[in-house]
Amino acid sequence: MAVEVIMPKAGMAMEEGTIVKWYKKEGDQVEAGEALLEIITDKVNMEVEAEVSGVLLKIVGKEGQVLPVFTPIAYIGKEGEEVETETTGKNPEQPEKKEKEELKKENVSVSEKKVRATPAARKTAKESDLELRDIKGSGPKGRIQKKDVLSLRTSVNKMTPLAEKIAALEGVDPALLEGSGYDGKITKEDVMKQIGQRTKEKGKPVKGKIVPLTPMRKTIGKRMSDSFFTAPTFTLNIEVDMRKTKEMKNTLKAAIEEETGFTPTITDILVMACAKNLKKHPAVNTAITEEGLLIYDDVNIAFAVGLEEGLFVPVIKNADKLTLSEIVTISRELVSKAEHMSLRPDEQEGSTFTISNLGMYGISHFNPIINPPNSAILGVGAITDRPIVRKGEIRINPMMNLSMTIDHRAIDGAPGARFMQNLKELLEDPIKLLT
Amino acid sequence: MTTGMNKDYDVIVIGGGPAGYAAAIKASQMGGKVALIEKYKVGGTCLNRGCIPTKTYIRNAEMIGILERAENRGIMINDPDFNLDMAKIIQYKNNVVNTLTDGVSGLLKSYGITVYIGQGRLKKDKSVEIDGKDIISGKAVIYAGGSKVSRLPIKGIENPLIMTSDEILDLAEVPKYLTIIGGGVIGVEMAEIFSAYGSRITIIELCDRILPQMDKEISEVLTKILKTKGIRILTGARIDKIKEEKRGLKCFFSDGSGVECDRVLISTGRIPDLSAVGELDFKTDKGRIQVDAYMKTSIEDIYAPGDINGKNMLAHAAFKMGETAAQNAMGENVKSNLRFAPGCVYTIPEIGTVGLTEEEAKKKYDDICTGRFNFIANGRALSSGETKGFVKVIGDRKYGEILGVHILGPQAAEIINEASVLMSSEVTLEEVSSFIHGHPTYSESFMEACADALGRSIHLPKKLIKRS
Ligand SMILES: Cc1cc2nc3c(=O)[nH]c(=O)nc-3n(C[C@H](O)[C@H](O)[C@H](O)COP(=O)(O)OP(=O)(O)OC[C@H]3O[C@@H](n4cnc5c(N)ncnc54)[C@H](O)[C@@H]3O)c2cc1C
């Protein structure tokens, strides 16, 4: 039959106890004398041990619960045995008798063994070759508990000097450590494990695998964070009706294909439009340098090419002086070189302005980060058919968002806004590109 | 010897080298019934062809050095000429080897271990075939087959004038010119021995320094010492071809130039001897049988301690691994920790190292400190005229942990054991420098180097700049 574990009466005055922590859980095999749980009375913390060996069948007293003495808190029995728990609220049976028994037991233990110690404490002390007499008990009436033995065990010469030093420096309580060295000696490894656990508990690392950064990733990372953390930026957004630009692209398609072998894209037209527009707005075509604001004569447009291997930003030099066909040819060449990892350094240098188009991914708008030493970068969103109002009527036109991030050290809001306004005009009426 | 009998052992050990015989004795101490199979002679490489014969010869080299320097100290030898009786030298060495191998045989016998002399071959179900005839089986097998010389694919390497460490130890005639290919531990020890015996030595090393695994300063200072003895050292050099010519051998570099000599020693490393693998399919890595810290292989109940797993190809590491394998084969659950296994090189002066090199320590720890004490400032060393070399200690500044100790100097192989013991016990730098060392002793230098790492060596001049 299952044996009850009761809330013990640990002293004449004790009437109730609080369950602090269960060391064992239901289903665990327990040995007689093994600590099952920790309770707290109005005076002390103490461990409650199993009186018999067996399986901890059921735990009825929950952590934090305050229970009168002699209340059953768990049952120990044979594996698979049914437990008839008493319905709560029922008075614990014959407390007086048990109390007497308990007292008798305590008296016996005092007279026979002199030193008060729990069986678990005795066992541990014996294993660790420690004399019970040397141990100060923290239990009721100075009864020695297992944890008293453990903490003495660690303090008695059972740590390597290095482990001791690290534990002291890092504030690790040796009593928490299990020694893995010779004869249970605590080593550096044990202390480091505890420190590792402590940091783990603070924030468990999320699983994943580390891919070493390629030199290119590192460069991108460095350039981008330099840019992000040095330039005070703001972003201007504008919506552009691309109906006419698209029409123009379609009209020119055949001719350009014949001439260059490539199909023109919206990006090509954007390069052209930006180049023309930058010529009119030199304030945007600038760089902050040590000596001052550099206003470029040339218009060299970089465009971002995102590949598996990383981000390339080849440069179309003097884009303002190129025809659309020339832009198409040069940009296709640069992209192809990027794909073959054969871009020369000079083909990636000297930009005065950058365009980054993420429209092909359906991105509506985004905040690009400036490509130094440029002062501005244009982010291009997807062209989508959207209802717009024209002359009081709703029409469905292909619309596109442009976002320009600007280094405020070089360019103020108004000139930036004027650039965007004119760019919009150029794209909405691309015949103006001819001027 | 029993024949044709199928016996059931608790543990069958293949290989009677340091790993194998230590494993056999340990398993027997733990109550196991043990058989050991050895194809040649117990004692393995270490006793028969390795540590012991080379150290016997190194002692000869030391004595020759002492004779040569006697006059400096005012000990005048009337007829300063001496010559070597190689037959006697070899005999002396063989006597030493036999005394020790007989000793090992005696130990095995005293434990009632059955020794089979024959070629072992593993079969399924933990049984082992001996010389293709007898089969014995056991509950566990400890495969300690050790290692053998590796021969690089150099053209012309089959020439009988080209030796390995096996043959050179029985060489009856000292070569006038000896080229040593491979400047590792065996190469430099042989250089010392044969240089003392009178050979003109050239060491050719592929890496940029001899003893490339060791702390850089050790390599550098040793290089200088060997050079003063007239030993030629060519580093970053690769031999492609060896040809026999009229006047002897010629070793060719890739650019066509070459080195002429009478004999060549190949000391380019050792590879596991897998002759007993038989029909089993072990997980291997570059020909080494893979084991975990418990010496377990990928096949259940088969353990592989020693050189055969390539973890640390030294005899004392083999002893430790052999014992661990035996303990686990007998049901325990223990690991071999080889972190503090010292490495010794018996040059003159000798080398002892343990733990991390400075380069390794820099990579692993944020803030290291180093201490150094040169033997020239050590009383015992000066009295003995053994002033070359130094002790270098590397520590972790934060916790005072000793990370590495590197000694080049007199008795380095002995002093290093102190360092190893202290490091295993996790004694900190502060403590070592407070321990009393006998005076005058060489090992005081170790204590002083530890103190120097903390900037408080008593026997070094005051540090002008405080170490930050
Ligand atoms: C020239 C030289 C100098 C050295 N000096 C030192 C030194 O100073 N200090 C040091 O620590 N180490 C030294 N070593 C290294 C040391 O010898 C080895 O690390 C050590 O011997 C390894 O022990 P082991 O038991 O693993 O292998 P081994 O000693 O190689 O023993 C393996 C044994 O297994 C036997 N065997 C192999 N296959 C079979 C089979 N199929 N059937 C039956 N038997 C088999 C072999 O015959 C051999 O006896 C030196 C080595 C050499 C070559």
C-alpha cells in the first residue's frame, strides 16, 4: 500500500508549513532518506525526506501551499499502484498520536546519535568523508541537512585554486557547483559551466548556424554602417504616374532592341531622367568632403545590383551625356560583369548619385541608405495600377513611388523636394527628356 | 602458447606498445581476463625503435659534448682524441631496450595476461584472428596498433641508402654526410645524435621553421643552437627526387638544385598501422581511427588508444589513453584529458612544453601575459655551463591561469612535469611564484618566469615599464 508523506511537525510550536520546492516529481524513484522537498516553517527551511523507498506516486501538496502539520502531501508506493488520496478538508487523523510518535523518534535520535542529522545528510557526509560533528546544521534544533554537508564539502579544499579565483571574481556560489575533477574537486570547467548557464538563463541563444562573413559582406557592412551612423538623413517620398513613361518605353522598345540587342527597362529611363535632372539640380549632385561641399561637374550614376554573392554598385559614367541606347548597353554590360564577378574597381567607383530599384520584388517604397560619398540615393518602388483622381475623375494608372534619402549635411529639404518634383514631371511627361 | 583454442576474454588487446601494455595491465588490475597480441616484441615503437633507443643515443651525444667542453673548465684530457665503437654503441642500446622489454614481459606475466606473438586481425563479433589461424574472442577489444613510418611519395625513395628512424638506429657506420628530410621531433633528435657522432648534417624542412608545431621562440632559438653546432638547416624547402650518383645520394629541390650526401633519413611523420583492421569498417580521419575522449571507436566495444588514433602521438599520452580504454572496457566511464600532456624533445639542450603556444593563446584569450627567464641568469645552469635557453610562461591575465609553458634548456623534459602538474591542478601564476623551490636548481627558472609574467621576478631587473 502507498505510504503517505506528511507535512512534518518539526518542533513543538510548529502548526503549519509552506512547501518551498519539490526536489522530486511524480514517477521518480526515491530512496529512503532521500530529500523529497523543502519546506519552510515560521522559523527555518528544512528538507523532508522519504521514509520508505519506492516510486513517488502522487504529489498533492503544491509549491507555495501552506498546510497544517500532518497533512498528507505526497504518496510513495510501488510502480503503477493506485493512490487513494484523502479528500482535502478532512481532518488529518489522530494528530496527537503521530505527534507523540514523532517526538519519541526525535528523542531517540538525540539520545542515540548525539548529532542531529537527516539520513540524507548522513549518507552524503559518509560519502564525502566528512565528520558530522564538524558540520553546523541549519535545520530545526540545529539538525544537519544534506545541503549543509554539501556546502561544507565544497568549502573544504575541494576547489582548484583557479576555480576558486574565478568563482570569487565572477560571484559564483561554490555551493551550487558539482565538482567534475578528481574525487569531486571543482575545476575551472565546472565554474565556467555555471557561468555559461547563468548567461544562458538570461537569454537562451536562438538556434542557427554561423556563416562566416565574406570580405564583400564585411565591406558592405562597414560602408553601410559608416554611412548610416555618420550622415543625418531624411527621406522624401513622391508618387509618380508612369503611364507615359511606360508608353514611351514600349514605343522605343523595338528600335532600341534592334540597335543594342537589349530591351530597355524602366531603370534605364530612370537613369536618364535622374542624370538630366541632376544637371539642373547640382545641389543634389554633391558630396561632403573634409574640405567642404563638393559639387560635381560630372553626373555619374551608380545603380545597385543585388546578386547572391552580394551587392554590387556599378557606375554609369557621364550618364547625362548618354542616349537611352547607350545607357541600355552600358548598364547591361556592367550587370553581366557583376554576375561574372569581373567588375573592375574603376567600374564601381566615382559615382555621384545612386539608384536602387526594388520594384521587381513588388516593394512599394523603402528607405534606402546612402552610398557614400554620395549625398543622395533614390529608391524606386514597384509600378502598380492604382486608382487616381484626375480632373475629378477616377482613373486607373500605373503608379510608382520614389523615395530619396538625403544627407542633410549636404542637401536641405527644399532643394531635395524640388529635385523630386522635377523628376516626377520628367517621368510623367517624358517628352521633356528631349529638352 | 596455446593453439587453435577459442577462449573467451574480457578484454583482447592488439598491440604491445605503451597504449596496449598499459591497457592490458589496467584491465587485469580491474579483475579482467586479458589477452594481448603483439606481432613483434612487446614494448612497441617506444621501447624497440622510439623513445628508449633514441634517448640512449642522446646520452652518448651529451657525453661527447661534455668531453669536448671539459677542457674549458680546466679538465685536461691528455689524448683528446676519442672514437666511437658503433658495434658497442648499438649493443649498449640493445641491452637497454631488452632490459625494458623483458621488464614489460615480466609485468604482463605477473598479471596473468596471455601474450600471443603473431599478427592480429579483427573479425566481426569482437574476435581476433592470430596469424590467420587461431581465433580468440572477447567482450571488448582494445586496438592499440600504434603507428609506422610514413614515406612521402618522393621519387627514388626506395633506394636502400635512404633510411627511416627504424633503420638508422642500427646503422653500423656513421655517415659522413647525412641529410635529414623533415625537421620535426625525430629529425632534430637524430640530427643531434649523428652530429655528435661526427656526421655533417643538413636538415630540410618544408615549413618555415623546424619544430613547426612548437612555440615560435623555441624553434628560433633551437635553430640558432643547432647552427652553431654546424648543422645546416634549410626551411621552406621541398625535396622532389632523390637520385643515387657516383659519390652517393643527391636530394633534388623542385628548382633542380640539390644536396649531396652519403645517407638520407626520412623523418616526415608517422601514420597509424592499420594492419589489424581486417574486415571491420571503422570511421577514420586521414587514416586515423576516430575515437572520442572515452577512446571508443565507431564500432561498439572496440577501443583504440595510442598513436593509432593520432590524437597525441607520444608514449605518455598512449599510456593514459590505454588506461582509459581499459577502464571503459571494464565498465567504467572515464575520459582521457590530454590537455596537459607535456611534449618533450631531446635535443641538447632539451625542450619541454605543455599547453598553448603564444600564438594559440592569443587567439583564444583576450588578454594574455608572458613571463620569461633565461637560463643564463640561473645559478645551477651557470655552474653547469648549461646556460643556453629559457623558460617562457604564458598566462591569462584575468584569472591568472597558466596557459602554456615552453622550456628550452637543461633538464627541460624534467621541469616540464612540474608545470604540467601545476596546470592540471589549476594552480594560478600568483601561487606558483610563491612556492619555494630548491636552490640552486634549474627549475627555479620556471618559478621566476611565472613571477615575471606578473612583473615580480626577484631575479630579474626591475621592469622599467610597468606591464599594462
Ligand atoms: C624515433 C622515435 C622517437 C620517439 N621518441 C619519443 C619520446 O621521446 N617520447 C615520447 O613520448 N614518444 C616518442 N616517440 C613516440 C612513441 O614511440 C609513440 O607515441 C608510442 O610508441 C605510441 O604507443 P602505441 O602503443 O600507441 O603504439 P606503438 O608503440 O607503435 O605500439 C604498437 C604495437 O602494436 C603492434 N601491432 C601493430 N599492428 C599489429 C597487429 N596487426 N597485430 C599485432 N600487433 C600489432 C606493433 O608491433 C607495436 O608493437 C618516438 C617515436 C619514434 C619513432
